[in-house]
Amino acid sequence: MLEIKDLHASVDGKIILKGINLTINPGEVHAIMGPNGAGKSTLSAVLAGNDGYEVTQGSITFEGKDLLEMEVEERARAGLLMGFQYPVEIPGVKNVYLLKAALNAQREARGEEEIPAPEFMKLIREKLAYMKMDNSFLQRAVNEGFSGGEKKRNEILQMLVLQPRLALLDEIDSGLDVDAMKVVAEGVNSLRGADRGILMVTHYQRLLDHIVPDVVHVLVDGRVVKSGDKSLALDVEERGYDWLTEGSVA
Amino acid sequence: MSQVQGFLDQLGARQPLDAEPSWIAARRQAGAARFEAVGFPGRKDEEWKYTDVSAIARQSFTLADSNELSAEQCDAFSIGIDAYRLVFVDGIFNSSLSDVDALGSDVTVEPLSRALADNHEAVGGQLGRLNNVDFSPFSALNTAFMGEGAVIRIGRRVVLDKPVYLLFVSRHHETPVMSHPRILIDAASQSQVTVIEHYTGDSEAANLTNVVSEVFTGKGAQVVHYRLQEAATSEFHISSLHIEQTRDSHFRSFNLNLGAAIARNDIVAELNDENAVCDYYGLFFGRGRQHMDNHTKVHHNAPRTFSNENYKGILDDRARGVFNGLVHIKRDAQQVRGYQSNANLLLSDRAEIDTKPELLIYADDVQCSHGTTTGQLDEKAIFALRARGIDEAMARGLLTLAFAGEVMESVTLPSIATRIERAVAGKLPDRFNLQDLVEAADA
């Protein structure tokens, strides 16, 4: 469903991604690990459609379409959703408004009617309960005054409501304590399914104990230097990244 | 012929009332004399520094001679609200479109012309007491033409079951017309009333509405006043609202401006006795080349009086806004609290706001604050919304509405809130059905 080919991208003229190849098939959970500065955030940003990143070479195809030609909102409506590392606070916009607007935008893109209010509220309540979030949360402004854990839970809540085809989770574990991590991981695991892909970008192996990936990629200096199964993450945890780069530098 | 004289010449075209008390002629003359003496305000006048009214002065306005409006047209202009209604077309009262039949005996809601004919002495004492001809050249002009408008009296302890709705419809004419309505609200002790002044009309109308309203609150009375100004963008809207508050009274103003080429609103409250509370909420939303000017004053004339003001300005395109808010605390008016806030959102690089908070404090034991901010929409927040599939226009609408939030949340009449939301956020409310959503969430 997602095919990244020979992707090169730069920020402010500096080349960060130097030829990334990655394919995610429906039903698969992928994790990208890598040291600081490897290009993890840049890859996330390019997938999300952030301004300020220039793709200089290569392609990204999402469900047969050229992702790089799609506007930010088109990507989301097509089912590619990003869970952000630093969710933005949006004062004055209530969570319930955001959720309804987002859900209706998606339905509209599919040529469906708006969701009726009672059906919407039923859906939201169910997902809130799953994320162990209080109903009062709906009337609070998006992320405003939320703790780090609440913000991340909110990102996952949005995923549960919007049911993406491909969920991108950018450092979803950062700033989470053990309990919050469990709730977030349960939410993500509930998204797993035969026709859905998940791509996690993370610094730490810890997350992968909770959300077990099918494929692990190690990103170093803008390239995927090694891919493997979940045991690769454990190797990285134990041995660091240097052993992976020694061969490729030569 | 001078511009001033051109306006005053229209006095000859005025339809005399059935029975005109002698005092009213004297006041009109005083108004005309004052206006003739001072003329239109210029940019050198501190109170009018940022608002150029020469476009009004240059125009030749006549007086309307018809109040024709079909019931269907009237319904289309009015907000859907169950209320006691008086309708004015280009300043002329239309009784067939009005509906005040169900009023109780302790309540009066009637056109000024009728109040003058029935018992002019009851009106004479209050009319002009809070707004004399010196207040502004437009007040003087209004006084010169004084004769129609509305009189609302609420008896002691009466809690009016429905709002009073004053609908002012402005029609399109080859030669634009002017009207000078005069509104008197007298809420006796412990009474409660909500009054809506609504200004709207044909989209091509280019008339001048120059209204003066005076509000008297008895002890413990609670008055809520809405100005919903939705005039066409070629119209001129000048208003002044004056409030006199006695002990334990509570006055709340919602000054909501969406329309007019030039809108200038003055609000002045006199808090004359202990525990009088005054709240000013304002929202102005200008586009194109609209110019919106709000001048507010609160005079704390007695100890332990309280005021709170929150004005939000949203300006797009080349629109221009002015906010000038004065909090004045008189000598020995101790233990007063006065808060003021003005926040502005500029949606375009060419929009402009002049904001000027003023505190004049002559007592030492008071709590006062004022703050003003001007900013733009948060691009990161727009991105975050788009990343959830919400298109950019809607994201901007949502954030603009959020900016207006604090004021909008105070608006307790849903039919008014919905109109403002629609105007401010464009297509948003239709898709959103905010009210629906709020009810569902509360259920």
C-alpha cells in the first residue's frame, strides 16, 4: 500500500534522506529505528506533507497514487494519518468539533453522507472508553493544557475514530510513562488488521515490546542500512548502531 | 450649500407627528443648532481620529416616505426568534409587521411616535437625559430629527418572558435615505429584560442609520442589550448607547458588528451606585474595505461597582478596525473592579487595527487591568487540522471561530450565535451543525 523508492529529501538545502526504499503491504506493522539525525523525523514530515521539505529525487506511492502530488488534507482523506510526536494545541477548538469535522471530511471524500449526531456520539463514547478517556474531554480544546500522555492518547483516539488505511506514528512513545504507554499501545494494537498498515518511527526498542512489529528497519544517515524481523530491534538495543554502519561506510 | 446644511434641509421633509409636544420642537432645534455649529467630526477630533466620515458628509440623504415591506420579506430579514417585535422600515414604524399583542399590563413596548402621542410627559424626562446634543455631532443630528423609535418600559419585578426584538430594515433606494431612531429602555427595579436591536436590509442599500439608545436600570434590574449590526456593506451605521445604572443593577451589552461600510458604535455606562455591574462583549468582523469603530466608556462613579469588557476584532482583506475602551474610576470610588480585554485577529496583511485602551483612575483601592493583543491564525494549528482531512478553508474558519469563542460562548441566544458563526466561519456551521453537536454531547 505504501511504496517509497529511492527517496531523497533536503531541508534548507541540506540533504537528509539519501535514497530510501521501503514497501509496506496491507496487514504489516513496520518500525523504523535509528540514531539522532538519521532522518527519521524528515521521513515522517515528508510523508505527512509538511512544508519546508524538498523531495529532490525518488517517489512515494500510496495505494497506487503519487503521494507527493497530494495535499495534506487529501492524504488524510485517502487514509494516511499521522500521529504526531508533538501534537499541536488548538485553543478554542473543542475535540468534539475536530473529530466530527475530520470524520465528515473523510466521509464526504468517499461520497458518503454526514454522520448523524447520535451515531457519532455513540462511536466517540466507545473509542473514548477504549482509550480510558473521560467524556468531559470532548468539550476541552484540542490538546490545550494536556499532559504529554493525554496528547498522545488523543492522537490515538483520532486514529480509532478515523480508522486510517495506513497509520504513521512518529515517536508516539516519547514522553509516556509506563501506564500511558500501555493504553497507547493497546489502542495501536487494536488498529492492527489484515487490510491496514502501521509504520512506527521510534528511538527506543521499549515501544516494540508493546507493539510488536513484523518488520524493523534501521535508518542511518538517510538510508535504510538494515531490515529484519523484530529481533533486529533487540540487536540494536544491545549493540547500538555502530555495527550496522561499519560495513556500509567502506 | 454646505454639507451640513444639506442634511438639515431635510428637516423640512419630515412628517410631523399627530400631536407634537412643544418641548420636542425645542430639543430638535437645539440639536439642529448644535449640528450646524460643529458640523461633521474631522480627523483632528480625538474621538474620531481613526474614522473618516467624509463619505457620509458628502452624500445627500433624503427621508424615506414609505415603510413598505411584505411579511415574507420581513421574515427573511428577521432572526428566527420568539419575541415581542417592533419593525421599522427605513426608520418608519410598520405596525402590521409588529407583534406586541401578548404583553402584560406592566410592560410597554411601543413606537416612540405612539408614546409621544399617548403621554409625552412620561417620555420627555428621560429622552436625551443620557445623550445630550454635545455628545457627538451625530447625536445632535439625531436629536434634530427625533420623532420615531421605540419605548420599552418594564414594570417593577417583571421578568419579561420573551426578548424585545427591534428590527430595523434598510431598503435600497435610488437616492439613499437616512433615519435617526431613538430608543428608550426603562427597566424598573428588580425587572429583567433582553432587548435586541437588529439592523439589516437589502444588499444594495446605501443608507445612513444614526441611532441613539438610552437605558435606565432601576435597583436590581437586569438588562441585556444586543446590537446585531448586519447592514449591507454599502451602508453607514452610527450608534450610541447610553446606560445609567443604579444599585445592584446588571447591564450586559453584546455589540456584534458584521455589516456596514462604516460602522461607529459608542457605548457609555454610568455606574452610579454600589454593586452595579456592567459587562461589555463585542465582536466585529470586517472584510473588503469595511471600517468598524467601537468606542466604549465605563464610568465608575460609585464605590464597589464592577465592569468587565471583552472585545474581539476579526479583520480580513483591507478592512480596518478601531477599538477605544475607557475605564474611568472617579475619585473615592473605592473597591472598584474594572477589567478590559481586546484581542484582534488579522486575516490579511492589509487589514489594520487601531486599538487604544484607556484607564483613568482617581481612587487608590481598585483592581483594574487591561490587555490588548493582535495576531494572525496559527499556521501550525491549520496544518494539524488539515492533517486530519479538514480542508484549509474550513480549518481557517474553525480557528477564526475559536478566536471569537469567549465572546460567542457568552451569547445566550442561539439564533444570534448561529448567525454570527455562519458569518465568521463561512460554510462551517452548515456542515457542523454546532447546536446539534452541543446538545448531543451534553445528552
